[in-house]
Amino acid sequence: MARIEGVNPERAEKRIRAVLEAQAKKWGGPLLNHLVYARRPTIFQGARGMWGGLDASGLVEPALTALVNRRVAYLNGCEF
């Protein structure tokens, strides 16, 4: 559980809501960090831009990205 409460996806801006709905479809619910980012749309867009840029660059393999995400979650005491 996040220390900062995330947004209600139904009340999020249309563009943000679309991302959260896609996450729910893919993973069964929106990612908690994105719910927190969505409290400030500019921060949400920046975080999404970073991940989109990493994906588009082709410099980091998707499997490595998944491993890094899991490791960071572990280090933060977060279930992934």
C-alpha cells in the first residue's frame, strides 16, 4: 500500500485514464506508482515519457527492464 493515496482512475484526466485502463486490462489493475504520479498530470506525463523513451531507444531489452523493475521493487520492500 502506498503512503500517498493515488487518484481514482474514474476521475483522472482522459489521457491518464486511458493509460490506467490499459494497465488494468494487461495486469488486472492500474499500477500503484502510476496512480500516485497521476495526482500531478505533468509528473505522470514525464514518467510515461521516460519509460516510452527507454522502450523506443531499443537500448534496454524488455526482459532486462522487467528484471530491473522487480529488483527495484524488492529493494523498496514492494511486492511486484
